[in-house]
Amino acid sequence: MFRAPGLSSVAVASVGNYTVVFLGTVSGRLLKINLNESMQVVSRRVVTVAYGEPVHHIMQFDPADPGYLYLMTSHQMARVKVAACAMHATCRDCVGAADAYCGWCALETRCTLQQDCANSSQPHFWTSASEGPGHCPTMTVLPAKIDVHQEYPGMILQISGSLPSLSGMEMACDYGNNIHTVARVPGPAYGHQIAYCNLLPRDQFPPFLPHQDHVTVEMFLRVNGQNIVRASFTIYDCSRVGQVYPHTACTSCLSAQWPCFWCIQQHACVSNQSRCEASSNPMNPQDCPQILPAALAPVPTGSSQSVPVHLANAAFFQGTALECSFGQEEIFEAVWVNESAVRCNQVVLHTTQKSQVFPLSLQLKGQPARFLDSPDPVTVEVYNCAMGSPDCSQCLGREDLGHQCVWSDGCRLRGTLQPLPGTCPAPEIRAIEPLSGPLDGGTLLTIRGRNLGRRFSDVAHSVWIGSVACEPLADRYTVSEEIVCATGPAPGAFSDVVTVNASKEGRSRERFSYVLPLVHALEPTMGPKAGGTRITIQGSDLHVGSELQVLVNGTEPCTELVRTDTSIACTVPGGALPASVPVCVRFERRGCVHGNLTFWYMRNPVITAIRPRRSHVSGGRTITVAGERFHMVQNVSMAVHHIGREPTLCKVLNSTLITCPSPGALSNASAPVDFFLNGRAYADEAAVAEELLDPEEAQRGSRFRLDYLPDPQFSTAKREKWIKHHPGEPLTLVIHKEQDSLGLESHEYRVKIGQVSCDIQIVSERVIHCSVNESLGTAEGQLPITIQVGNFNQTIATLQLGGSETAIIVSIVICSILLLLSVVALFVFCTKSRRAERYWQKTLLQMEEMESQIREEIRKGFAELQTDMTDLTKELNRSQGIPFLEYKHFVTRTFFPKCSSLYEERYVLPSQTLNSQGSSTVPETHPLLGEWKIPESCRPNMEEGISLFSSLLNNKHFLIVFVHALEQQKDFAVRDRCSLASLLTIALHGKLEYYTGIMKELLVDLIDASAAKNPKLMLRRTESVVEKMLTNWMSICMYSCLRETVGEPFFLLLCAIKQQINKGSIDAITGKARYTLNEEWLLRENIEAKPRNLNVSFQGCGMDSLSVRAMDTDTLTQVKEKILEAFCKNVPYSQWPRAEDVDLEWFASSTQSYVLRDLDDTSVVEDGRKKLNTLAHYKIPEGASLAMSLTDKKDNTLGRVKDLDTEKYFHLVLPTDELTEPKKSHRQSHRKKVLPEIYLTRLLSTKGTLQKFLDDLFKAILSIREDKPPLAVKYFFDFLEEQAEKRGISDPDTLHIWKTNSLPLRFWVNILKNPQFVFDIDKTDHIDACLSVIAQAFIDACSISDLQLGKDSPTNKLLYAKEIPEYRKIVQRYYKQIHDMTPLSEQEMNAHLAEESRKYQNEFNTNVAMAEIYKYAKRYRTQIVAALEANPTARRTQLQHKFEQVVALMEDNIYECYSEA
């Protein structure tokens, strides 16, 4: 009945028609066998109870619950469930398992024991294994195919299989997504039942997937709240066929698996034929109007051709206007020839590839979505002779493809009158591989070079090695470039060159040698039949030929071959039986090399036991493996399943013992252990042979288990962390060990004090004693006490080495002296503290007074500023608005701030000439905005050269090689890189799609370089060409957002900053002000300033007189600037007069007037310095009348006020006034002195006043407008995420840094610091300092690193520290909104970029940019040519020759022309 070794017990049960036998084994397993009525085994299953412990002969079923079996082993008693039915998820799996205990509970849809299924005693509720899978419940739906446009009253459900009668039960049809419809049965029935169900509502039909005309719906029959059986049906839509298959609409419609009809007049597929208007509609696919397949001859690129198209069944369309479509944008006129043919007229197709296939289709004119059917696609091949044929043979060989090409200094299109092509130069053999082969031949010799034949027939039978033929292989031949041939046999060893005769003979420089390889010996000569033994074959000339095989026993290959001239190493496969087998060394699949090598397959090693069977989770415990025949084992490793960490390498001690360090584990558990002998998983042969293992364990070969327990824990006897020890004294440690079940032995412990071992003397379950016999050095003072068990290390205490008695006495003396000094210091401190307390009280009063003033200043200042800004906003709406720079000036200022030589040479505003109204008109003269100034005599050559150079720059391969070649030069500085990037951006501005592609490729190279080092540093600076290109690209793409969204809040912030600064005193010499955001520009004095409203008349800027607000501490230049700002606020700053161009006159009375100046004879001198005149100096009252007029004589004696020598002049404060300990002067006797740092609170005053404007700006930058989403940002961020995913970079911080470095820090910070790039305004040094603080706050908001701020942190960071967390949330929300946007396709992005190029076309002179780029090309000409030569693609397309042509055209007279220009 059943035979197996090692059976120890038996228990039998009768279940239904089955007999179930439970067999215990000596190895600790329980085998379950199911027997049918004929007592044949129908299924078996094994359960591991306790491996290695025999099952006791007495086994007993549970009297209370026969679903359980009691059994015993040597160390435990187990209650085992007789069946694991729940592991089967479906009825077929459950019943098909042939387990007598298990059956399918139909109404509960689960596999159970019979007693676990409700109503199982009644028929059809529970299906047993004896009934078979054929009784499982199934269901079909009628109709199975449903037209989406047709109404259906309901659905019929045919239910079969073992199910109880459903009559009277609660039923429904479940379509998923919580959609149910009512179901019912007409009456009681068994076996085959019928049910009726309502179709799901039409508005809840699942959507059709794109490019599909149907959708499959899965439904369940739900009984009493449980889905018991399922089926599916199809919903189809004939009208979608034409959309899914536009080029075979009619054919696909009539051949669809649904009942569909084709309406020829409406060009539509319908499910109801009555909807067709025309009477004669095709009924079969072959009756559809269609294009007949035809072979069309290849046509050259750019040539005008007429393409004939043959039709079938097209009489209905004759005379209808048709168009020939060769792609989305290639549309040409079609002319009817007759009812079965049309002609595509004047077809001109272009390609930049060697050959490109264009699909040909006919569409109704004006109806691009309606095509005549093309069941067999018709294509037109367009070829370009200039591409893909770098030598003569490749060029002329294209004749076989129908390409009319001729070789003439390159591959060109053959003219109609040109003669047929002649012969090509002799073959040029550049390399052969391999260089040697066996005498028997068969070596696959690879020959590489040029002009190696136009076609295979040119070289067939034409390759020779001396006098021995080498037969080329047709499938391995590459025209002109590569021949692979099989060498013939040679009579003896010799060496000769390889010749190829393709009309002319070519010879190789290298020689091919025929040699005779020999084998001498093999070691080792034996190994286990499981395989994996690494053998080495010794011999001579073993490196020859193209293919080597080592066969064991004639057919089995030896794997992992590694060979040298004298040896071959490989891994032996497994053998069937222990025996001696021949080993054959075979070259080129010919005969075996003589050597009579044999290898003995021996019986496999056997592992009988492992000990100990427990390990701590850190691993490293020595496990001893006992067994037999280990002398054949070359390498061993040990692995633990499920919870194990990395496998460990073991050591073979002798033929019966192996030691392995236990692998570390992830948790405390018991897990199976695998051993790999010679790379093969060890399996218990006896167990596998008798099939006692379950499939999972049999495949894995697991036999042993390892119990993992927590790591042991140690402490000192008193649990102290510090142990004092005097050098020279004996040291004995008592270590307490927490109780565990590891059973560690004394030799498994290692105790160290520093680097000195502590000898273990006593080990018990709870205590370890160890002593140190050698002296411990006192140099370190403190030594850790560490105990090690395997890989586990624990430092339990620190040994503190004490000094000698002398050291103790010295310590006491020193402590006494320190105590005495402390008493003296305490007395001095008390005296000083009383003085400090009085000073502190005084300072506290001043601070309270200051705090009150600051509150009042913020309240009043904010109210005033809001009023002023409201007036300003109204003015902006009434006047010409915000003074935006034109796009071209924005670009030149952004691209060329400092690094472009063009900018520094030419971009300087000329001296301004004032017109009669006082304004000045100054055209900016950046050379990229003007004409290309070269003499006419030089223009033709240079324009041709620049045109050719432009075409090269529009070649992707050239441009990338060009950029990389320049960046590799050490003298190509960062300034040059920025300049080149900006010039390239200008030159390619009209092709932003191409520019974007180049930038992405260069960025990929940059990402690869950064990912290998530190990816978080990428894009942090602008040190490469591509980083500056990215800056420029962002500037172009974000200009619209900058102007339409961010411009107004940014301009209002600038105005608010200027208004707030002007409300207080400003030192004209130092630039420091009462109100500022920057500590370095804070006026740390309490200068009392009173406002003065002045009535000023000035004939300029369109207004006659105004009331202007100034401060009585303002210098006269400051007053002039405020007057000019009031009169010219609606005029761009570049058209304002300058303060030195006007005079200011005060009419003190009707007869007296004074010209007001910063310095005159009335100026006051203090401390040897002359003080600048102010309104207070002249005693100008409130409401005074002043007149400002243009002056013909510019007073330049002073120059700029802020550049005056501070040793001779001052305005508000002397230089000594801001020192910590100022010198005494007569000015200070009248001033209440306070700590200068108290005035830092004015920073808070200014910040609070400007906060609303700053918040508005940040929200504008970090928000997304629904009508104008930032497409470029979305596209670029997706690109960064794609690159990170490709390189396995999953750290979100890295992606955040990349995004921040590419947009906020690269573009927005640059704009925030440089408003003059965007607006025509005056950016003063003080405004620049305030913007630096705002930019720093923006940088901190975009950062992810925590702000470590303290009392010593710079105020520029402290000022906005409170707002930074909220700003960071806005930044993260902005990044998430960008991430959640719909991804852009390449076509959508290209369309957006093309639109940006179109908006600003012809703004720049690209010839000037090209000429400047050429200067770099000329400077590094040699390096560029070398890089082009080294690049295979550039070499194949001969880019280096085209580059030399550019140089030749430009170098004839470029220097003369430029010198003249």
C-alpha cells in the first residue's frame, strides 16, 4: 500500500468514501495519506512537528473534536489539526486537493471541514472531495454581449453545479463599487437553476478604455450577503471602432466580433443598419473601399515625386477631394486618375536619417479623421545619401536597397545624367579578432575596417589567411565595416596576414596564427555528484579560437569558464551516479583535444548534525557541522531563511567537521537553515528520495533549524559605570550576566579592557570572573570594558586609572589654592555686581522707553505706509503702470550680468543728454540688440561661415561634443562657461525645443557625475555650461509668470521699502538709515528728524508744481532726489534727470533767494570735518517755496556724496559715533547715550511695516494660477524625478534640493536681488542690502535643514526666523501642487516652447552671438577636432570636416575684418 523508511507510528480514520492514514516518522514529521475506495493513494501531505525528534508510536484522535490528533516526540506533546482546509481559496483548489476532510461550503464560499459549514448535512450545501471539481458552482450570463446603445429588460443567469435551491433567499447581482441590482429565481430547483437579474444602470456602465471598443464587466451572484459565484459579460460600442482603428475603420467594423454595420456615406460604424443613409453599403470586409498594397520605389529626400496609389471598391468616392497623408504634418494633394487609382502630386518628403519609412494613407479633404481603409499598410521609403554612409562601399552598397547614391568626396545623390558608380578603394583592414585559432579551423574570425565590400557577394569566397580560405557568414556581415568568417583547417602551424579581395585586395597589419592547443592534466580529479566543484585544466595554447567548450561525460557543459594561455578553470555540473566520466576540451565545436582527462563523481557529502542549535540575534556564534566526505568541499556558506541577514562563510576543518559563524537575524524566532556546499544547496538525499518533504522544503532542501534568542546582557557586579583602578595593582573583574537559554561556554566569551584581553577564569550561569596579568598604561586615563560574544559587543563600564600618592597630595594643594582664589573672586564679583545692577536699572528704563517708541513707530509707520502704498497703487493704475523692461533688455541683463565679455565691452549707457523737458532718452546699446558691424568686403565669407557654423550648432552630436570639449580645458574658466551658455541661448532662441533637448542631455551627464559623488550638491552653483543654460532657460520660461503674476507685488515691495527708508534719517555719506532690514546699514543713533512739506516748481516730467515731503536732516542732494522722484514717478528711471543736473533755489522772500548746495561757505566744521548742509542748516520752514531747474554747468566738484572722504566730511554722525567706546566730544555732551544694540529693534519696526508686502510677494511666487500653470516648472521637475528614479535615488530630501537649486535659488533669488533686471528703476545700495535680507529669508524657506539659531546668530537670519516655518509649508505645498499637475507630453512641451520662441523672434542678432561663440571654437580648435575624431557618431557624420570648413571660411579675413570693425 505505502512504503517509506523511518516510520514510527500510525493512526487511521475513515472519512466519507476515503481512508486517511497518519504516519509518524523518526525524523519528527507527520505524513498524511488519503486512500480511495480501492485503497490507492490519491494525495499526501507532510507536517513537520519537531525535526530530529522521533514521533512516539502512540497517536490518538481528540475524543471531543476528531478534527485534531494528539502525538508525542522526545521533548514535547502536540495537538495537530487533521487538515488545513483554509489554505485553499477556490472551490477547484479545495475539491481538487483530494483531502478527505476538506470540502467547499457553497453559501460561505470557503474550504472547510464538514462540521464547520452551516447546514452541511443537507444536500448541495457542502461539496466533498469525492464529488470532484466538476460539481463546483458556475454561472453564465445571457446575453453575453450587450450593445451600449440598446435597451435590455434584464439578464438571465444560468447557474450549475452543487448549490442548494436559491428560492426564497435574499439575492442580488453585485457589479462591484457597491453597485447592486435585484435578482430572483422563478421557483425551487437543484443542479441547474435559472435566475433573473436587472442590468446595471446605463449611467453606471464602466468607461471604455482608450483604443478599445468594448469593456468586460465582472459580476457576482450575491446570496444572503455573500458572493457565491461569478461570471462576466461584454459591453460593446460599434461607433468606437472607427476611432480605435481610423486607418481600417470599415474593415475593422465588418470583421468585429460584434454585429456591426458600415455606413459608407456617414463614414461610421453602427450597430443598427437602418441608421445608414446610403442604400449600397459594404457587407463584407473585402467590399470596403481600400488602398491596395503596392511596392513603391525609394525616393530621395527633398525631391518632388508623384506617388501612384491603387484603390479597390472606391467608385463611391470618385471625384471626392482627397489628400495624401504621410504623417501628421506631411499632407499633399491627391488627383483622381480613374475610379481605381489616384496620384499624390508633388510629394516632397525630408529625412535626416539614412532611411525613413513614411506611412501613406488617403483622407477626405477637410476631414482629417476620415481615411480610406489600408488593411495592408502602404509605405514610402525616403532615403538621404548624406547620412549613414561614411565610406565608399557603404555608399555604393545602398544600390541594392534602391538608393541612387554616388561617392564623390562623400556620399551624394546621383544625378540623372551622372554615370553609374565605379569602383571603391581597396579594403582597409583595421583589426582582426582573435589573433589565433586551432589547426582544425572553425574559428569565427572578425575583420573590421572600411570598404570591406558593397554587398556580401563581393566578399564571399574572397577572404584568405595565407593560402587557407576563411568562409564569410552572410548573417554576420556588415556592409563595408565588418566581416565574420569561419576559418578553414590548416595542414600545420603557421602565421600569416588576412587578405580581403573585393575588386581590390586589402591586407591586415596583424597576423593570424594557426596553433595546436594541448591539455596535460586536471585537478582536482574528484568531487561530489551534486556538482559545483571548481576544476583547473593545465595545458598550452589554451587561449586560441573564438569558442571553447569543456564537456563532462560527453554532453554536460562545464560552466563559468575562465581561461589563460596555460589553464582553463570551470565549474563541474552535477552527475547522475557516482562514476568516472571523461572530460573533453573542445575548440570551435570540433573534436576533443587529446589528453585522456577523467573526473570522478563521488557520493555527496552528508551533514548529520549541527551544534549548538541556538544563537543570539547578532550572530557570529560558532556552529559546528558534523558529517562525512567534507574533504571534497571547496567552499561552504550558511544561510537562515526568512529572518536571516547575510549568509556567512564557513571553514572546512577536516573530512568530518565544518565550523560556521551563525548569520545575524532580524528577530527572535526559529528558522530553517541551509548549507551551500560548492555553491549547491545541500539536500537530504534520503528524505528527498522517499518524498517525505513537502514541496516547499523539498525544493529548498532544509533539514536543520536554528533557534534565535535575544543577545546576552552583561553588567558589572554593582552595575556601576565607572571603576577606579591604580596602576600596578592586580585587577580582577566580576561581570554579572543576565539569565538566558543560549548555553554559552567559557571559550565563547571575550573580555577586553581597552586593547588588553582579560583572562576568563570562572564562568557560571550568572557570573564571569576574569583577571588582567599585564600592566595597564596610564596614557589614556580611561579604558572601556567590553565583552564580546560572536558579533555582539557590549561596553559595560569604563575603567578609570588613578595616579600615585604624590599626585593625590598635589591635587589637594591645588584645590586649596583654587578655593582661596574663589573666595577673593566672590568678593570682587559682589562689588562689581552692585555697580552693574545700578547700570542695568538705568539701561532697563531706556529699553522700556525704546520699546514704547518702537510700538508707536510700527503702528504709525504701518498706517502711513498703507496710505502711501494705496495712493501709489492708484497712481500705477492711472499712469503707464509698472516700468517693466522690454523682454530683450530683461534677457541681456539676466544673461550677461558680469560674465560676458560682450557685456563689459559694449553694454554701457552713454552719457545722457537731457531734452527740453528734463528727461533723457538713452537707447541701450548691447551688441546683441544691434546690427552685426563688419566691413562689407568681409561680409559674404563671414556670413557663409556663420551660416555653416549655425548648422553645426544645430547638430545635436556636434554641440554636445563641442561643449564637453571646452569644459575639459583647464583654462576655460567659469566666466567663459557662463558666457558660452548665454551666447548659445541667444543663438538657439528661435529653437527652444532643440535647446531644451541639448540642455537635458547635458544635465543627464551632470546628474551621472553628481550621483557618483554627492547628489545633493548638484546644481548648487553655476560652474558648468549646462547650469548657466538652465538658469537662462528658467528665465525665458518664467518671464510671463514674472511679468503677469509676480511683477506687481514685487514692485510694490520695492516701493514700500523705499518709502519706509525715506521716512527716517539717512546718512548720505555712510548710507546708513534709521529704518532698514539690514543690521550693517542701521543708523545706531537717535537722530531727531522732522518732516518738511515743500512747495516745489519744476518744468519737467509733465507737471509744474508739487508738494514734496522731505526730512529736515536731508542733504540737498537727497532733497533733489525726492523732488525728482515726485515729479518723474510716471517716467522710467532711465529717462529721469540726475540730481547733479539740476539746481535747487529757495525763495526766502520776494526779494531774497538762495541756491541750495551740499557744501558751500556756510557749511559747519566739527572735529576737523565739514558737515554736509541740510534743510535744518538753511532753516527752511514748513511750506517753503523752492524752484528746481536744469543747469547747463554740471557741478562735479564733489562727485557722488557717498564717495566723499570720511576723514574730511560727514553728514549725520561722525565715524567715532558708532564705536563701542566713543571718544568724548562736544556733540556727545548733548546726546543721551544708550547701548547701540538697542537700536536693533528698529529692524523689527521696519520688518513689521513691510510684512504684508513681503507675504504678498512670496505667495505670488509660490502659487499656481489655474489659467496659466507653470508648464516649464512641471516639465523640469518631472524630468528630475525621472532621473532620480532611474538612478535609484529615493531620498525625498535629495529631490527637494534638486528642485530648490533649479528654480527658487537659481531664478527667483537672482530676481529678488536684482530688480533692475526686471524694472527700469534705481536700485540703491541700501535697497540692495534690504533685498539681501529678504532673499536670505526666501533661501531659508526653501531649505530643508533645521535653522540652528542662537543669540550669536546674524540678525539677517534671526529677523525672519519666526516666519520661516510657515514659508516652508508654502514651499512644500507648491512643490506638491506641481507634482500633482497632469504630466506634460513632449509634444505639449515642444508646442509651448515653440510659442515662446515665436513671441520673441527677431529680438536678437544671432550672427553676433555666433561670431562670439566662434571665438571659443577658434581658441580651442585642436581640442574640438580631437574630440570630434574620438566620437564615433561625429566621425561617422564627418562633423570634423564640416568644422574645418567653418574655420577655413572664417579665418581668411576674420582678424582684418574685426580690426576694421
